Amino acid sequence: MSFINNNINNKSTMETRSQTKYQNTALYEVNIDFDEAIEAWRSNKKSIGNGNYKYICSSLKKNGEKCGVKCTNGEMYCKIHYKKFSKSKI
């Protein structure tokens, strides 16, 4: 009976494969520059308030500035530039 009580009191813990394999090792280093990331994400969007954004045309005008007009649904250009680029690709 004392043998059984000793085994119950001296339980050893068992580690799973995932605990032993990755115990104190990082899989990869994460180094994200969030200021640069948000600037890149906002580069083709215009804020319309309350945390909402709308896509703007990413085509360049003759003077080198972005067009900035609202995009057509599901496209990356406004109506004018969409017609221009769709005809040139045919």
C-alpha cells in the first residue's frame, strides 16, 4: 500500500512534443515598422471619417500628382483612367 501512495505523491509531469520542441526558442524574429506600414496602407485611400476609408485612383496625372478621384467598385482606377487602361490592354 505504501508503494502505491508513494507513486501517487511523486507524479512526474510529462511534456508534450510541442512543449519540448519549442520551449524557449523563437521561430523567427518579428520586426515590424508600424509607422511605415500604415503609411503604405493609406497611400491609396482617403479618410471619410469615423475610421472609414475609400479607395482613390492610383493613376498619375500629366503633372505627376496622383489623380485622387474615387475608384470604381472593385477597381484601382477612377472611371476616366479605367477606360484609358482597359482600352490599352486589349
